[in-house]
Amino acid sequence: MGNIYDLIEEEGRKWGIFESGISKIKNFYQILEEWNKKINLVSRREFSSHFLSLLQISLWYSNFISPFQSFIDVGSGGGFPSFIFKIFNPESEGILIEPSLKKSSYLSSACERLGFKNQIEIIRMDFKSAIHFIKKRKIRIDYITTMGFKKKEQLIKEIEITRKGVSFITGEREIERLKNIEPFKKMKWLIEPIPGRDFIKGVLIKTN
């Protein structure tokens, strides 16, 4: 594996990320590496390789749901894909749902250091409580997204609070299981393979 900063720059340029955005990704790498030594956010083994892999998936994912102006990311953990969404589209705004106190503290610190403080909100609640809180505020966003939240049915059931739909990354077997659940069968499913990833695909369930 080459120099991680060179590889980050290469990946960013592939997707048309400006220099300022590439600089933020490098900063994100440093912040995550620092915090990952304190709490388990992503794999500590071969950290640089793991970061690069998550970055590649998140950049692909950002393009997959584009155009977007707002998102709710569920189970944001280490900041993938939410921070990359924000870098991919600097004008976007996000809400991150993360129930863990330690992980939400990391996300708050990272947002401040990356300059996202007033554009990304972190809600430290479980998914159902957070969605109830968001509904009370009558907030509507473009997408609900996740890379790590396991209970995909819960996401799909909340599609009505979105303008564009629900999106997630998961395996083909899980996709087939979800597609056969009533009333999900009647929804509009867009499924695309992720380059270089044999076992996972991107899913977008559209509102209309």
C-alpha cells in the first residue's frame, strides 16, 4: 500500500472533489486515527487500508444518491458515510443518529474540527426515539441513509419523512429478503453493484 495521503488524493480526484474537500478527508483521517486509539470506531488492524476502503465505498455512495441537499445518517459511528456526503456536497446538511455516548462525542468533536458544526446535527438517541424527535420538529430531508444500521425495515418504514427515499448498503441476500416483505414489494427499488465489492450493493428505495 502506498502513502495514505497520496491515495486519499487520488480517490478524491476520481470523483471531482476540490482540493479543499481532499484536505478535509485527510484531516478526517487524522481525527479518526486519533480517536480510534481511544474508542473502537473502525478496525484498528491495518487502519489505513480500512479507512481507504470505507472512503471508496462512501464516495461511490455519495454519487449514487446525488443530487441531495440533506440527509439523516443512522448509526454514523466513525463518520462513514456521513462526513463524506458532506465533503462530496459542501452545501448539504445532515442529521447523524448515534446512540453511543462515546461515538457521539467523537462525532461532535470531529464535526467541529472539520468545520461542520453548524451544518451537521448529532442526535444521541436510538433510531425510533430520534425519528419521533425529528417528526415532532416537522423536519423533512432528502434521504435516510446507513452503512452500518442492521434494522433496515425500520428505515424503510420511515420513508414518508423523506423527499427522495431511503438508501443503504447491504448484501444481496438481505436485499432479496427485504424486497419480499409487504408492503415493500410495491416500492421502487434501485439496486446497483459497488465496483470492486462482490458481496455488497447500493440500494435506493424511491418515494415516487
